Amino acid sequence: MVNICRFVLAVTLIFSGYVKAVDPSGTQYKIEDYMEAVGLAGLLPDWLTMTMSVGLCALEFCLGIFLLFAIQRRVSSRIATGLMAVMTLITLWLAIWNPISDCGCFGDAIKLTNWETLCKNAVLLACAIVVVRNPLLMMRFISRTNQWIVINFTVVFILLTSLWSLYDLPQFDFRPYHIGANIKKGMEIPEGEKQPQFETTFILEKNGEQKEFTLNDYPDSTWTFIDSKTVQTEEGYVPPIHDFSLTEQETGDDITEEVLTDTGYTFLLVAPYLEKADDSCFGEIDQIYEYAEDNGLPFYCVTASSDKSINKWRDLTGAEYPFCRADGTTLKTIIRSNPGLVLLKKGTVIRKWSHHFLPDLQTEGVRALQMPEDSVPGKILRIILWFILPLLVLTIADRLWMWTRFVKKKRPEKEGVQGVQEDNYINSV
């Protein structure tokens, strides 16, 4: 029973930690949601919430590996029990008061309701209690002598995974805007399902006075954009994509349908908040915009920032491309980069690029506009080769080494017993 509970707990923690580690920005946003729910929004700086995100993912993943290999059995089981006790209390709060609809325990990979999460955590807490009561009954896969190798290898692997996902893009994209997804199809509601109602509200300012407007009564360009938000006004079937809406900055026209039905390529430079965007790549962005213009391809910068921030970005980078507005949360969901480049064709996401790896279209040409061949099985194979296989080889080598030591230790003992038996026989004769 101890080992069954240990395996259930270990596998869950490994999966939970990894799917969040490949998308540390998503975990950071969820931490900010929790802080907003308790009235502490904006209290901590971004670098601190990101550090908390990476640390939480690493803790879960490493703890799962340590339990799986029975490394530091007493310490690991105690930490796991404490972690599950805290998580169970948090999800009990979520289930009763529902301040957040999704706990984020499995990132975007698996969505659970708050009550489902509470039941899951209750089971894991029970498993942790069984393990912590008898930690020495956990069967070791790695000897104490070689445990340090697994510890260091695991910590380095998961930290590098998170850091690389921050520098580039998540290795696995579980969001509805992943490469190959059709945005228009993701917005469809199956026949017979009740349609939910959403309303996007724009907060604008004029002569020091702020007012809220919808798409139906959006005012002229004399008003200054401050913020926007999308809320659900009526319950119903919620499609995977329900808040994708593009509005031109200058005219206020809704160009969502135009972008999603364009039969050619469309470039979207997605920058949720320009005031926080990395402006070191403006040269590469300008080159992509020039390529789009030369080839008659639409190019838009989509942001949730105010007119003031847009004008500041224009002054800073010399941007000549048109700007559109969308919900900030939607933009952060589309791509985990600020700014990031998204390529659409007929409403389908063809490619995504972080601002660290923008394409050189003048050199690569049409090849850069093709859907990447990198598949999910190929990514899983790389994880097997870089992490699972080395641990497997180490485990086998460690078991063979321990068996050799056991045999060598038993051989002198056996020879000693045989010698005593022979002496006793001679003496008796």
C-alpha cells in the first residue's frame, strides 16, 4: 500500500510539475489571479511572481522524481504531505467560494472544476499520509551513494526546461491557439448547445472623464483608449475560443472576420502590453513588415495598451504598421512572448515566433511561412532521450553495481563458513 500510494503521488506530481514548467508564464498569470482574488493584485513585482512560478513547478517535479526513486525518503514524504495539505486547503476555499474558476493545478493541459480538484487533492493527501507514516517501506531504485546524481540531474533539467520556455516559447502548447488550430472553428458552438453571451467593454477617456463603451457604441477617435475587458453575461456552452476580437485603433472597426477569412497569410505582432514589451527587436519587426508590404500581406500589431503607450512605442521604434486592440488576457493566451509574432492563414495558426527568434523572411522566404514539421511525438522522444533514458541507464547501472557488491560481500562469508566446516570435520576425525 505504501508503494502504491507513493507511485500515485509521484506520477501526479511529475506530470503536474512538468506541464506547468513548460509554460512558466501561464503559471505566473495563475499566481496573479490568486493574488487578485485575495485583494493583493499588483503587490508583488513581475520578477518575483515569475520566480515563484518557476520554483513551484520545480518543487512539484523534483518531489515527484524523488518519491519515484525513493530518494531522501523521510524528507521527501514530509514535504509532499505538507504540500498536499496546503493545496487541499486552497482548493477547499476554491470549491466553496469559487473566486477562480480554474485552479491551474495542471496548467492548460487538463482543466478541472474546483470540486474535481478538491477530490483529486483529497486522494493525493491520503496517499501522502500513508507514505509519510512508513517512508522506509518505499523500495529504492537508486542506492544512497548515487542519489546525488539523480537530485542534481533532475533539478538542472527542470530549471533549464522552464528557462528555455521563457526565452523561446513553451515546448508543448496546450492552449486553444496552438499551431494548427483554426481560430474560427474554435469559436463555433455545436448545434443544439445554448450559446453563452459575452460582452467586451472598452474604457475610454476624454477631457479627463472616463466612460465605458461596447462595440455597438464605440466612439470616435477623439476618445483615448485606457483598457478593455471581456466578461460572460449569460451561461451556456463555452467554446475553446470565445474572446478573440480585433478592433482597429484608428477607426474602431471590428476586423475579426476580415482577418480570419483572409485566404492568404496574415501577420499578427502580438504585444499584450507595449509598455512591458521588449523593444530590442524592432529592427527585425520592421523587416518583416516591409516583407509583408512588398508581398501584399496584412500586418497588424495587436495590443491591449492605451493610445499613449502605442504612440510611445511608435516614437521609440519608428513603427509604421497599423495597430489593433484585443483583450489583454486573450493576447497572453495566444502567445507567451511580449511581443511575439503569429502567422495566420484562413484563420489557422501556421507559425509562432518569440521575439528572440523572429524569422529572416528576406533570406528564408516562403520556407519560413510553412507549418513546422516538429511534432508532439518528436518532442516526447527528445524528453525520453535527454531525461528518461539517462535515468534508466543510471538505474540499471546502479542495480548491477549493487548486485556486484552484494556478491563480492557474500563470497568471503561463504568461503569462511566452508573453512570452518572443513576444520570441524578434520578435528572430529
